[in-house]
Amino acid sequence: MSQAFYGHAKSLARRTKQSIPREFIRVVTNLDEFCGEEDFEKARISIDWMDTCLKNFTKDYESGACSRSKSYFCAIDPASDGCLASQ
């Protein structure tokens, strides 16, 4: 699954002549770990964030789709204070 998301991001990056955001790379690398640990809720949060990022890839970084938002921190660490406080 992570390879599919990363491949899609690489394709978008080439087509738009933009780089893949560091945040995306961090989330995509965690996806295999979450699935390997069978922590599918963490994986779902990561997939949702990456999907939103890819759908808005060509938009300005200021739009926040691929930024270090609350959903980003939930994607990389669902046990973080910011993520738990929102639930």
C-alpha cells in the first residue's frame, strides 16, 4: 500500500514539477509499520491524510493539505497529546 501511495506521489511530483513534501514521506514510511503491527486504525488515519494530501498536491502549500496539521500528527503518532485531545 505504501508503495502505491509513494508511486502516485512521485508521478504527481514529476508531472507538476514539485517535490514530494517531507511530511508525506514520513507518513508513507510509517504505513508499513502500522500494517505490520496490525494497527489498522493508525493505518487508516495515515491513509486518510495521504489521500487528502495527494488530492490537493497541486494546491499551494498554504492550503494545509500536506502540512503538519492535527491530522498529520495523528497520522505519525496517534498517541500524541494533540491527537488524543481532539478525540
